[in-house]
Amino acid sequence: MLSCYCVSSNLTTTLIIYRVVSSEFSVNVMKAKVVVSSCKHDGPFGAIGVKRLKSIGMIDSIHGMKALDINTTKDGIMRLTREIGPGKIVTGMEVAEFDGVPKMVC
């Protein structure tokens, strides 16, 4: 059985998700005032934190990550790691997706 850690500010939604995935995952729910998100992978399931904030209207736009560029990625990610909403700190692939920085090496 795989473990899935969910950080939630809405326990009801998390419990609904748990019922859907409980046959494959052991979901561990935590409540937090601050979340540091650095979701890995590009594509439709990557940088899900900033994509979700956009879908619920907490951020206006996402620039989309650029192609891999080892010479500029690290500096861009480090420079742009920050809080983008109340209690939501982004780094890694989340920054790349949010600010249009070249993606990181996975």
C-alpha cells in the first residue's frame, strides 16, 4: 500500500478524496497554516499546487514552465522562491510553472 500525504485547509474535500483513493493509498491528512510546495514533474499532473490556486481564483495567471536550461534554472528557482498566496510558499517545479522559469532536471 502506498502512502499519500495531504495538507488540507478543507477536511471535507480531503475525506471525499480519501474515499475515492482509499483502496490504493493510505491518506494521511494534516492541517497547516503554511505550506511549502515544490511539486515535481511537468505535464498535466505537475505543479498541481499553483494550478489549483489558479482554478479557485487565488492567483490570476500561470506563465507555464519553459524548456530545460541547466545554465539558468537553478538561479531562477532560487531567486523566485517565495510566498504567492496566504501561507503558500512555492519552490522547484511550482516556481517554474508559475513564473515561466526553465524546468528543473527531474
